[in-house]
Amino acid sequence: MNTADAIRQRVQEAAKQLGRNPRPVTDDEILPETGLLDSAGILELVLWVETEFDIEIPQEDFTLDNLGSIRQMVSYIESRRA
């Protein structure tokens, strides 16, 4: 499973846990705007990314530009692991 697929799967699992219908998400959709995750769900997703990909995300990097969409998360993860 590639990075984008793993994040997409985690988003859908988190949506289910919140009692929401886990519809498919494109790589470019802004996750907070999808309504799938609330703010706590997004924070949990970021913490999962740190653990799953063995990176540390500094607080100043918690931005939509870095973590707003699946594509942006993949790019950010790749840059942190390089």
C-alpha cells in the first residue's frame, strides 16, 4: 500500500469512528472541508501520520499547505523523510 492509500484508508476509518459516511476522498480535496473529520479527527490523523511514518511534525508545520489534503500530506511526509 502506498502512502496516499494508507492515508486515505485512515481517513475513512476515522470517519466511520465518528459515525460519518466514509465516502471516497480525492488526493486534492481539502480534508477539513470534506466534513468527514472534525478538528479532533484531523489532529488524530496528524498524530497517526507521525507514528505511521516515523516523523515529527513541528507545530508550525500544522498548516493546510502542508497537511490539508492527501497529496499535500504525501509531499510533506516525503520531504521529512528525505
